Amino acid sequence: MKRIFIIISLIAFAFFISCKDSGGQDVTRNASKTYKNGYTYAKYTGVAIDSLTTVQDTIDIVFNMRVANGALVKRVTVGTVLDLRAGTDTLCAVSVWGEDFDSDTHTGNAVIASTNTGQITASNTFDVFETAITSVTAEYLSAAPAITFLTDTAGLAGYPADSIVGNAFNITNAASTATDANLTWRKYVVRFVYPAAGDAVGTGLLIESVELKLYTY
């Protein structure tokens, strides 16, 4: 019995050490879901351990996605449902970043910058975080010469009196330029951090669900 107790204690200690975050955060929990090729919608349903507290202050929900061959992601939307832990209002910060490789970090692949939730004053509070469509198209006209009309042609050879003569002109449509957003990644990591900057109330939050929607073109 004593040997079993020692083994369990060592396992618990090893788990605690492995959860320490090098950035100074106490515990980071990771949960992931994988979807087949072509999926553009994903949903994660929280479990009891998905609780944001001052001890477990960071939770990453990782969605492994593969959009249809040849498709690019131009917009990302995340919907979250959060519950109170102890009946007091609070808030957290939510961000999304993309990863193609396991060694990637979120610092350079931001999809949705860190944004505070609204004040969570009741359970089942729904919040949406999204990117704007960043496609920009510039079209313009150029090389259009001035237009001159002669409205009184009396006396001009070959034209009847009071006819209208206009000089020929051309309008050149310049080449259009377009810059389309490409937010296509192998993984989309939704990060919850508690408490959000400046928030000193509440005892934490429970993640009820996280939904991810990808818009492709």
C-alpha cells in the first residue's frame, strides 16, 4: 500500500511540474479536436477540468483543420459560451493564432488579437470574436482625355446646321489590384487567459463550449 501511495504521489508531482508554463503562468491546459478534410466548422464542448482559475490560468483549445484542397481561409470566427464559477462576475482574454508546425508559436501567427470578453455576469454567456475580411481591391480609370463638343456646326462642310459633333475619346481601365487575406493554418489555437488585464473580480470561469467557423474562397 505504501508503495502504491508513493507511485501515485510521484505521478501527481510530475503532472504538476509538466503543467508549469515557462512564461510565468501557473498551469496551461491543452485540449484538441481533429477534423477531416473539407470541414469549415468545429465545436469543442467543455468538461469539468476546463476551469479558468488563478491556478489554471490558461487554457488552449486546439482545432486541427484541413479545408478543401485548393481553398484558402479568408475569415475566422470564434463563438464561446462561458459560465461563472462562484456566482461573481468576471472576464477573461481570448485570442486565436495559427500553427502549421508543432514548433510554431502564437506570437507571429495571430489570427485574432487578444480581446477581453464582455463582463460575465451569468452562466451561459455567449461571446463572438472574429476577423474582418481584409480583402482589398483597387480599381480606377486613367488616361481619359478632355471631351469637347461642337454644338453649332452651321457653316462646317459636311455637317447639317445645328448638328452635334464630338471628338473621339478613349477610357483606359487600369489594371486592378487585389490583396486577399490568407488565414489558412493546420491548427487554430483558441487561448483563454484569466484574469484579463485590469479585472480583479470573480473567482474564475468555466468553458462551456468553443465554436470555430472558417470562411473560405
